[in-house]
Amino acid sequence: MGKNLTRKIIAEHLVSGEMKTGSEIAIRIDQTLTQDATGTMAYLQFEAMGVPQVQTELSVSYIDHNTLQSGFENADDHRFLQSVAAKYGIYFSRPGNGICHQVHLERFGVPGKTLLGSDSHTPTGGGIGMLAMGAGGLDVAVAMGGGPFYLTMPKVVKVELQGELQPWVSAKDVILEVLRRLSVKGGVGKVIEYTGPGVKSLTVPERATITNMGAELGATTSVFPSDEITRAFLKAQDREDQWTELLPDADATYDEEVIIDLDKLEPLVAAPHSPDAVETVSSLGHIKVDQVAIGSCTNSSYADLMQVANILRGKKVNDQVSLVISPGSKQVFEMLARNGALGDLIAAGARILEATCGPCIGMGQSPPSGAVSVRTFNRNFPGRSGTADAGVYLASPEVAAASALTGKLADPRTLGEYKPVELPEKFLIDDSMIIAPAKDPDAVEVVRGPNIKPLPVNEELPETLTVDVLLKVEDNITTDHIMPAGAKILPLRSNIPAISEYVFSGVDAEFSTRAKDSKAGIVVGGHNYGQGSSREHAALAPMYLGVKALLAKSFARIHRANLVNFGILPLTFVKEEDYEKISQGDVLEITNLRQQLERGDELTVANRNSGATFTVEHGLTARQIAIIKDGGLLNHTKKQNQ
Ligand code: MIC
Ligand code: SF4
């Protein structure tokens, strides 16, 4: 039986387990990446493991999220990260060099390798044929220490691309179409593998737009083959020697199949407030637009921004629209500056930002109250822009640029003749913003400013768990609900006591006080709890506040793994209707917990307020049970090493 690409890469890296869908496997990690917002924790955890140098082939630490320096906090974090990188054998990408996923694709990604990143959009690397996955910082720290990464053997979904994209229709529309069909839960436990004749019409950055936003499906990752197009991209990056061909077998089998006819796609948007609320631009009519933001790890490649410059050249941005542009990397930025496109963007009235995440993570450029913002980004969860009542539409750079000109949500097909962007044979290569690790690591002293606070640790799991229901929430709660980001909160990422004050702050302002007042708490959720980012702060900060367990109808993959890593028990209802038997303020109790966990999958929960009992499932492997019992992975690893 022929193998698909996903199974080939996994087989090459398999350390333990059986490649049977749904069972736990462990794979070797070749490369890791971190960004500053998750990196400080990841490196504090790495330090706590006591490994002298990273054991991976390549590890890179990027600064791209928290680059606003309106106080000492972010700058302190940057300095800490730079010194840690120098000491432990990690490359350091300086602030200004670009967004981690974009830079990694340009300068480091290698087909066929595994990449683990402490950011949920790490699957961007799938565009160059990597098996690239997002995880919590602790999992990345373990991988840097040479440990394998544990995951559930995924199903592999074949997405067959037929035909070719029509003028003004772009890679963003492909992934929006996949989201429309599969939804934000549709990728859970799956790898999305792209095949078919349409693949060869997509460049590596276009493929990367698709694999990047595959994160919004909840997928383990997404992957494209490595072919002649990949080779040409690597050649233009002066890295042709790192190319290998990587294709699925001709008779490869898959668990599911989706067919997309590129010829038939038209410009799409994801309407507020979910990446799967997808509609055609033409069906939405002319919605008034107040802000347009172009950039992010989804759509800020050279071709993306050149197309925007071509659309805006010689024209002016509508006087009711604020247009902000953040290039994906220094490479892209400098190329636009040198070829004149930057001048065209400035002349049209665009506000040019640094090459960072910026508005995508609410670091500046929040839209006005009640505004409509059209963004080329990947997430439009409520409040993520920094403005609670803004409505964010996710769209391609073409739709965004057309809307900036007209002041209304606009179909780029009305712009007239379409000219594809010509890619240069060689990109501008200058790695001077990437600092290699120190030659003499012993001489490097790690710099810890006052914003770097020690890691909190959990306690061992008790025999009887008595917990207050601190909060009951609905389906699709995102990590942005649990642990918001934005300019005020992000600088506290290396300071858990301070950041924990903001847990669920947008949902229930009393949450952190209530949690601290209770000895032990539980949060009750609906389906897909914890969707969105990899931020382990959404587990670590609740843990710090005394949350011992989470009971939901279902979980998002990375968040569930983060809960386990910090010793929070993730439970699901056996009968979904039992969700109704719980109210906020109830007290739930599980007796003989440690024993019950060993005995099987089901646990009995008593509601002390109503007297009702019901069963829940944990679905944990023996390895995960041991971690939970010890109060998290760090405690567990320390105990094992004793
Ligand atoms: C995001 O897009 O939400 C982030 C910020 O990049 C996160 C990581 C984080 O919270 O630091 C992600 O996607 O994992
Ligand atoms: Fe940065 Fe936004 Fe990409 Fe997250 S999704 S890595 S915040 S650009």
C-alpha cells in the first residue's frame, strides 16, 4: 500500500508507538522555533531541565510579538532571550528581522524535517514540505533537550487541488474555502495534505499561506509536497543544497478526501468573529470599512506586498480608511524599499509598521469602536484586535487593498486587468540580524531583568479532588478568551503572578479574584475548548490561580496538551447532556482520584450542590497520567531524574 507524505515523514522520525490512527506516538524533532511571547517561559523551562546545550539540529529564537517598548518589560524579555540563545546554542533573530514563521520559511525550513514551534502557526513550514507543528513552550523545551514530541497519530486528509487560481483569487481564498467546508473543529486529530495538479501552480509562500491558516482548522498540521517549485524557492534563497524531493507515493492512501476546484473559487472573507464564518465577497455587498491591515504570518510575503503595491500605485487610500501594512520580514521589507514599491505604498497613504506581528496580536493599531476592519490575518476572535466591539473580516491582500481604495468591502475583480507578480530569481539575502550562538557558552551570563519572574510549579494530584465551579462557558472558547493578549497584557508573559490577574478578564472580570479565593477550582466548557493559540499561559496562569481540572465537551489539541503539562486534569463528558447538570458556584467532587485514573478511562463525579452524579472521561495515556499525578511535566521529569 502506497504511503502518503505525512506517514513518510512520521515513519522517518518515529521514536516509539504504533502508527495507528488515534494512538500515541513519539517523534524526533529536528528543528525548533520560539517567539518572544511564549519563548521566555520555554527557556525558563529549558533552563530548569539542566541541559547544557540544545540537542536539536537547529533551534531559533525569534522576537516578533512584543516589540512595542512602552515600558522596560518587553526590552527586558528581549535581552533575556538573546543571552539565553547565546548560551545554549540557539540562533537569535533580532527584533526587526521579521515574523518567526516567515523568516523560518525563508532562511531555515528544510523539506522532510520535523519542526516544533511554541506558536500555533508553526505549520507554515508545511509549505516547504516540513512536518511542522505548534506546541506549548514546555513541549518545545523538552524537544530542545533532546526529548521526543508526543502526539496522537493523526488521520491524513487529502485535499486535492484541481485547476488553477483565476485572476484576483489567491491562496488565502483556498484556505478560506477549506475552512468553510471543514470548520474550526474540522481538522482536530488530522493532518491536511495537499496534492493534485493544482499544487504546481502555487509558489512556496502561497502554499505557506494555506498551511499557516490550517491552524484555524484545529489540525495537527498541514503539508505540501517538496517539488521543483520548492527547489526554485530554496534556490532564490541561496539554499538549493537543502532541497530534497518529497512526494506521496502514486498509490498513496488517505483517511479522508476533499476536492477543491481552483478554477471555481472566488474572493472570500471570514466574517466576524470566526475564521470559518466564510462568505463570498460578492454576496456581502458593500460593507463600509474603517481600517485595513495587511501583514501577519499568513500574508506578508514579497509577492503579497508587491501585489498590494501594484494595486495602490498612483492611487490614494480612501479618506475614511486607515491602512496599516506590516511586512513579514526584513528581507521582504528591504526588497520593497529597494525596488521602489515601498515608495508607492507610502505615496498611496499607507501607514508602514515594523516587520512584526503588530496589530495581529493587538500590539497597536486597534480599530475605533464598532469599526469594521479588513485584515489579511488568520484570526478574528472577538476582542483580539484590542477593540471589543470591532468586527474583523479576514481576507486576501487583494481584497484588502481593493477595500482600502474604495472604503467598502470590495471584490478585487472590479480592479481591472490582473498582472501576476514576477518573483525575483534571487531574494535579497542578508542574515546579519540573525545572531549565531556564542563560541564560548560558559562565558555568557543570562541577563534577568525584573520582568523575569521564576516559574510557578504545581502540587501533586490529591486523592480526593473537591473543586468549585469557577466558571461555565459555551462552545469554541479560544485561548484569547482564557488568556488575552494585547499591548497591556503581553508584556507580562514572563511574569505569571501579574498576568494571571487577566485570566478570563474579557469574559468575567471577577474570575481571577474568585479563583484565588477558592482553594481549588474547575472550569466547565463546551466543545473545542481552548482553540486558537499555543500559549501555555492559558494553562499556566489558571494553574497559578488554583484551577485543578477542566471539564469540557471536547478540547483543542495544543491546549489539552498544555493542561496536562501543567498538571491540570482535562476531562470530557461521557454524556454531553450532563453539561446541564452543572452551574457556576457548584462544588464537584471526585474521590479515589489517583486510583480511578489508573483503573480506566471513566471517573465518577458528584455534584455536592444538586446531589447528581455523572461520569466523565479522561482519555489520558499512562505517560500523561504519571505527569498529571506528579503535578505537571517539569515535576515529573525532575522526579524521574532523581
Ligand atoms: C497568536 O497568534 O495567537 C499567537 C500570539 O501567535 C500565539 C502564541 C502566543 O499566544 O504567544 C499562537 O498562535 O500560538
Ligand atoms: Fe504573529 Fe499573528 Fe502570526 Fe500569531 S498569527 S505568529 S500573532 S502574525
